[in-house]
Amino acid sequence: MKTFHFEQMGIDFCRAILIYESIYVPPEFEHIFGKIEKDGPKKDIGAAFAEGLAQDKKLMDAGDGDSSGGSDSEPSEDNLPPDQADRMIPLTEKKDIKKLERIKMEKKKEAQRQKELQE
């Protein structure tokens, strides 16, 4: 990300607070939220968002589908088998590292026992 992106996020965040707290609605959003009356009651911003979504069906369809699967070449961590996920997720606490080492040793011993039983 570049400096411009962070600046734009700050601008968008401030505008969202202004609109949410019914302090100011920028002119480009007046068609969605309406004008703020100085002495009038606060507007229900949630209702305005719902109305905006209802008016623009493309926004409703944009959320359809499963985007958590990652790509074919790089699957999402949520869909990995546990033995692959544990290699990707770093452990920072010593007790977790020791527990993982103990589990790996137990699996290794169990595999050796199974091998001996088969012979």
C-alpha cells in the first residue's frame, strides 16, 4: 500500500463518522442519506444503508458466492488439512510449541509401533 491509500482510508473513515453521527453528509451522498437538518432528529443510517442496498441489486449480488476458498494454486488456510495448517501457523508461546513437539513425538512413536507390529 502506498501513502495515498492510507490517506484515502483516513478520509473515508472520517466521512463515515460524520455521516453516522449525523454531523454532515457530503453532497455526493445526499441522494442516499439526504440532507441533515440542524434541529431535526438524527437519521437512521442503518435504514439508509439498507435502502441503498435495496436500490442497487449489484451490491446485493456482489456478496454471493464463497470467497474463502483461495485460488487453485494457493488454497485458503481454513481449507487446509490440520497437518499442513500447523506448518503455516506460527506458534509464539513456549507451552504451545512444547505441546506440538510432544504430539509430533507421540505420532512418531505410534508410527514406529505400527511398523513393528506389521513386521
